[in-house]
Amino acid sequence: MNVLFVTLDEFRADCLSAAGHPVVATPTLDALAAEGVRFASHFSQAAPCAPGRASLYTGTYQMNHRVVANGAPLEDRFDNVARMARRAGYVPALFGYTDQGVDPSTVVDPADPRLDTYEGVLPGFDPVLHLDGRFLGWLAWLEELGYGTMTAPDALRSEPDRPAEHSASAFLSDRLIDWIDGRDGPWFVHASYFRPHFPYAAAGRFATRYDPADVGDALPPLPGLHPLYDRARGIELVRAPADPGELARLRAQYFGMVSEVDHQLGRVVDHLRSTGRLDDTLVVVTSDHGEQLGDHGLIWKLGFFEESYRVPCIVRGPGVTGPAGRVVDAFTEAVDVLPTLAELLGQEVPVQCDGSSLVPFLAGDEPPRWRTSAHYEWDWRDLVMGPTRTSGGPDPRLERYNLAVERTATHAYVQFADGTWLCVDLAADPTWATTTEDPAVVLPLAQSMLAWRSTHLGGAYTQRLLGPGRRGLWPELAAG
């Protein structure tokens, strides 16, 4: 079996046409969903990229892997999807990026360049095409095509000025197709597309695919909802454009990027289909986090609104033994992806995992016990950390710069580490505009979040005991 593990960066779940979006067209993802299973209530665990991907790759919540920001290293002690794939007999290839900083304790040379970036390669992957934020390979190709020398930001912002065939996503797909054609045995590849990531500039013809007049209105700001939110709206970097026309153009470009990356992924899927490989290939498509897209007066990914965390998850291929086209409404999370891949590849689920395998859903069943809510976290200490603030030992005050959200079918409960909280009545108003302080509602949610944290605190060895006849084995092994 081949494995195509795809991430589309900053992709909101509600931008799938299969999910009912009235404007955006995503024919590739729609076809994969129609032939496989789509998880309609799927949530990433954290934002921005490095924290969200750490959860996706390790199957652990942020409170356990502690990648709290772009730049926070991932401890080498964690198992991950690439290492699991190697145990299954693959040489996992990377096309794109993983945004995982090296564990400093594994670095001998203080001048090692890996210490200067968070855009490192997740241990275990073979970086066949490493496209981090520098986009070196793509920029060199553009120069060969006669576009001259450009920086990565300039090249991304000017994507509307070049044919879509010369986009960063097209560059990745071209080389991935060539690589697949060179394989003569089973393969595992992680295709990590940058789009629809900021800057808001769709490639070529996709820049004019959507009329700003047709993209719909963003959800309005909610001043006074919480002091953190009010402060965030004062930060120019993440404040949505105040001019309605400018915001509409931004949304139109984002929708164009969605359709362009769908098209470029479609080229890979179509190639697999035409060469007879698709039915032997497990395809998993998801995202590291979402995008505010002007909703609530914000852009990018941050805070506690679910626009930044609700993402697509589609599985198609040999692992789907139940009805094709199934839509699962149960809450699923990024931490479920590693256990799912492990089970489908015949590997033990790493003991560190906070998630559970989705295979029962793929078989058309309902697991006997499943979560009734989704959780995600956001840590913003990096906004107050600087070169002088990281010296002199840990600052315990930084631990207050985080929040956790429990999203149920009817409410969203947000717990801030400074002791404040927010409870939103989504049954009354799904736009997050209606809050409640009813103790009969709030107390059970607060207790549920406390139980969630108690249940999932890091515990690789908490179910093992040393002693005569046990020697750190799992209870059933010790008993046997």
C-alpha cells in the first residue's frame, strides 16, 4: 500500500464545496470525500503552524508536546508519524515542510544552523523537496524561467502575475509526480502544501476566479467579548481590513488559493488514477489549522474562535472498508491521525498518543466510546518574549499566556490561564455572539475541561510499574 499524507496550510473546513460552501469550488477534495470518508467536525489542536503540526505529527495535545509557538523546539523523545512509517518498512519522503524545530539537547555544535530556525524537518522524514519559508528550489526554478531573482515574500505576493503552472503549489506537484513515477515499490510521502496560506494572492487565473462581490460577508466583530480578544483586534498584523472592499478582495484571493491548491493536488490524484495506483494508495488530507478570514474582525490564525481550528479531514483508499461517501459528524481531532495511520499500516499506536484511531469510522461503524466534544489550545507567550526575556531562566508568568477551548455540540467553553473564562451558547447563535454565565451550563463544562486535562496529562509510563514480576511491562504482558 502507498500512503499520500497531505496537509493544506491554513485551510478552513467550511471552504470545502462538499461541506456546502456556496461559492468555493474544490472538485478534487469533493471527489476524494465521495470515494472515501469526510470528517465534518474535525479540529486542529493548536495554532500557528509549528504547534498545530506538532500535535498532528505526534498525536499529542499541546499541553503534552509543549510546542507553544513557532520557534519552540519539539523534544526528540516524542515518537512521530515519520518514525512510525519507518517501522512499517517505508522510507517516508517529504515534499514541502514540517515546521518543527530541532531539540537543542540533540545538537552538539552550538553553530549548528538548525538552531536558527523553527522550520526544521521532522525527524524520520527524507526531505526529497524541502520547501520551507525560503522556497529556495521554487525561486531557483522561477529564475530559470526568466522571472529574475526574487525573495520568497515577493514571489508569493506576485503569484497572480504568473501562470498558475508556475505557482509554488504547481512546483511541488510537478516534482511529486516525477518522484512517484520513479518508485518501483510501496511508498509513503508527506505532501505539505503552503497554500492557502498568507499572503492573500492566488496564482494565475485563480486570482480572478472569484468576484469580491460574491464572496459573502465576514462575521462582524464582537467588542467586549473578552479583554484578550479586544487586545488582539488592536494588533495591526491580525486586524481585518476595515474597508469592506479590501476585505472582500482578501476573501476572494483566499478562495482562489483554495481552488488553486485543490487543482494542484488534483493533478497528483489524477496521475495516480491514470497510472492505476490510486486504489492502492491511502490518501489522507487535512490541515494544521484554519484562518479567521475577516470573521470577528480578525485575519490569520489565533485566539479561541473555531474558524482558526476547524479544518478538513478526508480519508480515501484501502483503509476505507465501509460505505464510500460517508460523512462523520462526531468530533474528531488532529491527534487522531497518527493512531489511524498506525493501525492502517499494521503498527502499534504509540503510547504517547492522546487521540484514537478513526478506523472504526472508516469501516462504517460507530466506536463504542467516543468523545462528545473537541479541544484545542492557543499559547501566545511568543508575543511578549524577546531576546532579553528568554535569559535568566524560565519566567513562570509566561504560563498564564495560554487558553484552552472545549467545543461541544451546543457550547464553547474557553478557560484562560489567568483564571478568567468565557462560555458561548452556540445553540442559540453559532456566530459566537451569545454568551452565558448560567452556572448550570458553565460548571459542567469547566469540570469537563478539568477532567480532560487530568485524563490526558503526559503519561508514556503511567500505566507501567517497575517491580518483581512486572519490570515495567504493560499489565496484560506482566500477567501473561
